[in-house]
Amino acid sequence: MLRSLVGSEMCIRDSSPPRGPLAPESLDCDLEWCEAGLLCNRFHEHIPTVMSTMDHDGFVNLMIEGLAHSFFSREAFDHSKAHVQEWVSCGALSKNVDTHSVFFRRFFRIYDHNNTGTVTLVSLLNKTAQVVGVANGFRGQAEFLFGLFDVDSTGRISQQGVQQVLHAFAELFVELSSNVFGMEKPFLKANGTPENQLTQHLEQIRSVLPGLAKLTAQEAAALFEPMSLSPHQMANKDKFVSQFTSLDSLPKLTRKLLGVLSGITNNSLTMIDRSGVSSRNLVQAFVDKSPTGRLSRRGLTTILISCIAQACLSRETCDELAPQLRTAALDAQLLCSGLDQVGEFMEWLVNSNFETQTRLDPRESGLSLTDFAVGVERFGRHAQDGAYVLASMAGRGDAHVPPDQMAAVLERISRFLTQLELNIMLTLEKPLLLTQGIHPETLAQREHELRALLADLASTCSQTARQLSCPQDGDSCPGARWMELIRANPPSLCHKVQVALSGVFGLSLIHI
């Protein structure tokens, strides 16, 4: 196995103790949901089944899988992408790779938020956003490089330490690209690439190995030259970061390092488009309830109730209370008194909007971020058409639905939304409104109105269904016909449903 210039002492894991009480982590990144979804999937693949954190070996495998995408050939890209997990699992991509080199040791230490020997999903997302330049732009990348080069965790870097990291990266570059090429070779050969061309390419990859020591020494010197430091002087973070203002200001090998790392969040041949609206709220909601990278049904239900509750806040309390619900600072279970969380309305919300492979593949243990994001976008369409929601819950396609069945659907939805509104008022809004000078009798009157509405829902919804039905349709009519009738004469519940669903769709929009 090829070894770096680091020496055995540099391959020992950082043994310094955790820095006092474990600091809480919060998501603080603007990765696109497709990037975050890719990281969540890889995190889920590389952690033990019963754990929600990743150890060093799992982290290295995640890194190798991500970095490998930067070495896939254009001709074999789709083939390699389809087989990369298999290649990682069988060890083909880690052949001759020093997985305990100073490069991987420092990388893991940066991601190990509390020096516990493990990496969390939140830390993975936050630090990767910095690595690829999403968090704090190029300055964030420069700060990441400094942390990578700080081999002894002293807050200062030396030219020798920088060379050690760059040498380890260069060795990784050669070995991983060789391994990827070795796995792609049969495919390329079968698709017409001449044998001599394949041999020549592999020789070219490995030809840099004899000169790595000289190359990395020159690169380290080039990094220190702008700082006007001698080879034996140390640099702190401020001095290092202030000397490099763009990717082009870095020496060639260091630019290559950052370029290769882009494979961590991108598994395609095209650049990530970050010109759209922020997906921070969507990713935040998902990660808050899915530390393993997969969202359970209970976690999904909690998110939906929180979002619907946010949409149902009154004008007077929205500005102050919405952020609590949006950031999950308030447990949504406090809002669930009297709610049927497994009833028909929640079933429809989950099953009609979050189609997932978990029904087809028993190996999956929850909803992926990608499926979650697609489901949230689907809410946007439903939020504009309350009639569709009511009719589709009553019956699909040509199935005939009598008025009493439609009345039962109206009652279940109304009961859920009205009970939630009452819970919001009692647990959240009432204490706040009292501090704002709202008279207690006014709040008591509103509570009485909501309770009276709950008591009369059965008769009210039965009357609404009869008013909606058309005598010419007879005793029942198909769901599609009900949709026409509701659109022609929409009950007030239609608007309430649209408002509720808009709260979920709001996850995909920017919130200032």
C-alpha cells in the first residue's frame, strides 16, 4: 500500500477530549434540495442500521463514493454512476487508498462537530455547504482549507503540514482515479475504446507518482509565498484567508482539490443551478425530524401538522409564532390534542402527496429528502384546488359517492382543521394575545365559537353536502361530478383546505 509522507504518528486519530459540553447543532446551509438529498441518501447508506451518526469508516466510504464521481469518464458516466455503490461496498474503489491518511483524518475532524469520533447529518450538510462554496462563498472554502491544513489542531499552519495534506490528497487522486478507471475499463473496451489507448491512459494517471514529493513541496511553497513567510514560520487563519480572494488565486493543485470535492454534492455531468428560490426551509424541516437521512411516517405527520398550523395562525400572531413552528422550536405534538393523526385526512395528505418506494422496497426505512421535496411541490398544485382535495377523498374516478358519504368526508376534514385551530388558539395564541392587551372575554368568545362549531359539524356538513348535490344526479354521482359541483358552488371549507395546504407548499419558498 502506498503511504504518504505523513509518517505513522500523523495517522493517529485526534485524541484531544471534547471541548466541554456538546454544542447543539443547527442546520445553517443553502444547499439545493437535490444536493442535500444526495448527501442524506449517502449518509443513510453508510451508517449502521440502529445509529444516527457516522463513524470514520462510514465517513471515508461516503467520501470515496462522492469523490469517485469527479473521476468518472464522460463515456462511462451513467454506467459508473449506476455501479458506484457496489464498487464501494466490495472495496474496489478503496484499493491502495490510505483511508487513515492525514487528508482523511483532517477531513473527518472538520466534520466531527464535537470531537466525539462521529459525524451527524446536520454537520455533514453544514460543512459540505462550506466545502463547495455555498456557505460564505470562497471565504468559506478558504477557511475550510485552513482547517484541512491545520494538521495538529493548533490554529496555525506550517508549510510542512500543508505539504503533508497535499501529498496525501495527491496520492488519493492517483489511486482513486486508477481504481475508477479499472472499474470502467471493461465497459469502455466493450464500447470500442482500443486496448492500447486504455493502457496509455492508466500509465498517464500513475506517471505522476514518482514526482509527488517535489510537486507538493512546490505547491506548499506557492501557498506560503503570498504571505511573505519563511518555510519555518506559521500562519494563522486570518493571514491565510486574507491572501486568497478567489479560486483563481490558489495554486493549481489546491484548486484541483476543491474541484474534486464538488463530487460530494453533484452526481451528474452538469453544474448545480443555484439561481432558484432557497430550499433551506424544506431541508431544515426534513433534517429536524430525520437524523438518519430518512423521514419516518411519524416525523412526516409532525411536519405536516406544523406547516398547516403555521398557515392557520391569525394575522395578529403570525409574525411572532410562525418562526417557532417553522424551525420546529415548538413540538407539534403540543398541537395535536383531539386530532385524528391517523384518520382519513392525514392518510390522504400522506398517500396522495408523498408517493415513495418504501411501499415497494421493504429495505427502505422511510422517506428520502428527494421524495419529500417532490411531495411538497405537489402540495402547491393541491393548494390551488380545494375541490380536488374534497372530491378525491370522497371517491376516485368513476366510483359513485352518495351525499352522506360526501358529508362524512366534509365532517372529518372540518373537524381536523377546526380542532387544530382551537389547539393553536389555546396553546399558542391566547398567552401571546393576552400580553398584547386583548381582553380575556374576546378570547373566551372565540373559544366558545370554535367549540360550538365542532359540536354542530355533523349537521352542518350534512346540510352542505345536500346543497352541493344535484337532483338530476340521483342518489349518488362520481367523484369527478362532485368536483364540478364543488367548484361551481364552493363551500367555505374549500378555502380552509387551500389555506392549510399552502402552509406545506410554503416549505419550498423563501421566507424572509
